[in-house]
Amino acid sequence: MTAPYRFGLVGHNVGYSKSSEIFEAIFKHLAADGSFEVFNIATEHFAEQFHKLIESGVQGLSVTIPYKSKVITFLDDLDPVARALQAVNSIHFNGGACCGFNTDCYGFSLPLHPHAERLKNGSALILGAGGGARAVVYALHTDYEIGCCTVMARDSTRLKSFKQELVKQLPNIRISTRQFANNKKSERDTWDIVVNCTPLGGWNHPTDSPLPEWLDWTAVRLYYDLNYNVDNSLTREAERAEIPYLDGSAMLVGQALQSFYIWTGLKVPFEPIYSKVFGD
């Protein structure tokens, strides 16, 4: 008899996460015995609590805000994508070794397949400059040949570091940066895709917006919000403006299925899991 699976999610203020529901659906689909626990860890206790998790015998961990980069120092190895992005959202514990992976790129790309032709050689406006945003730029360029990205964030130092790191990995992409405080209208008339990689509009900030004042919805061909709450004011705005939009629900399921494959070697189909958690 196979031992029960034991997985979890590490983050801070992530009680809203649907990851537990996703993995419960996976276990039921496979008729397997398993558990998935959400570990809310304060930043000042991260090192201590992470080592306790390793010792507890957990087989795999998903990682979210704010630990996708911080956790790297505790790992033995990284897969090529995680190393390129310096961001980890999945950890496999195997024989005492801890290996970090990035499945965000896979999950992000999954629902974009029908829009591939629209995105090829196109332009992207990325809101945010964290680990999720790095995965987004990487996936847009490597999977959909996006050639030009403008990245917006509050902190100029973080933007500079973001650009320097990604240009090393993606020498053929053009990346420009600007701070949210810069309200000067962009010279670009249209954006093939705008991606919100910030928590604004999400579970804890559903009515807040990172969209710059100069951005008009008519200039947006596709809006993608990594948040997946139903009360997101930004996806509602896109819908009212009749702009095609995606939320982060498919990405969440896709990256979870890829993590499960890394941890177990088992492939699970997308549709039944997505339908169980988010409906048809």
C-alpha cells in the first residue's frame, strides 16, 4: 500500500488560497490518500519554521508570496527555470535533498494557448516586479515570442534589478521600466497583453488597482490578472469594456498539477480538477 501523500503551501497571509481544494480534488481523482496543509509563516520565523517542515517529512511544498526568492538559500538545487528566474514556487524533498522548481511559467502559459497568434512578436505591459512577474515575462518571451515588455513597479531599485536579471536570461527581449508614480502617458497606442502581477485587485485588495491613470481599456487587447477572486474590480472593468480577460484560476490549477507531477511522477488531467474547484 502506498504511503499517504503529504504536501503543503508556504506563504504569509494566504488563508484565502484554493490550493488545498485543488489537491483534495487531485487526491479524489486518483482515489489516493493524501493531505495538503497551508502554512502561514511570519517572515521573522521563516528559517526556523522551514527547517521544521523539512524535518516533519513533508514530500512537497508550494511556495508563494513573499518567499519565492527567499527560500532559495535553503535549497540544495534548482531546476533551470527557477535558476534563471531566481524564483521558486515548488519544492521537492527527495532522499534528504531539497530541490526548487518554477511551475509558474507552465501554469501562466496554459490558458494563453488560444491567444498564441495574437501575442507573437507583440507587446506586454507587466504590473509588478516580483517573482511572479519574472515568470510572466520569461513565459511570454519563450512560449509566445513577445518581443517588448514594459514593467511597472513602485521601487526604482527593484525595477533596475528586475531588468538586469532578465536581460541576462533573455538577451533578445526589449524591457523598459517605469515607476507607478510616473503618470506620463505611454508612447505606445496598444498593448497586446496587460498582466497584473500585484496583489491589488486580489483577495485582500479587491477594489484597489495598479493600472496607471494613463492606460485606457481601449488600448488593451487582452487582460490577464494573476489574482483569481470573483470580486476583483479589474476583471469586472475589463468585462464592462468588452476586453477579453483571464484570471489566475487556470494558472493556479496548471502550476499545481505540474508540481504534483514533479513530486509524484503522476500526470493528472486539467479539466476535471479545474471544474471541481472553479466550476465549468
